Amino acid sequence: MSEKKKKKFRINITPDECKGCGRCIYSCPVKVLSLTNKVNSMGIVYAQYNGADCIGCGSCFYACPEPGAITIYEIKPDEKGKE
């Protein structure tokens, strides 16, 4: 019997698209997002992905009012180093 591998995901947040509202942070069930201490080109503190454990649920994507600010990618087995 073959073992089914658990899918892994990563999130990309475009800093200049993020308005710092925090909706993505509050909607994430595994709490892998946070606000940075940096500002984007508009002087707004933006959200960041903390680098691991995204389950790919899409909650952050759907909670975000800015189209294009958040993208969720599935990590394929041959992309391990790109996490």
C-alpha cells in the first residue's frame, strides 16, 4: 500500500499591494502570517508569511480586500528548496 503524502503550500504576499489591515492574519487557522516591522512604498506596515506550515486553505486569500496581494502556491516535491 502506498503512503499518501501530505501536500505542502507556501504564500506569497506582495508588500506594495498589502494595506496592513490584518484580515489575512486573523483568518489564518494555523497562524502562519504576521505583520512585519517594515513599511512598503506607501509607508504601510504589511503582512508576511512566516515560512512554514501553510495548509493551503485559502482563508487569507479570500479575506484579503486587495486583489493580487496574496498568492498561494502548492510546493511540488521537486521544489523543496524553494520553501
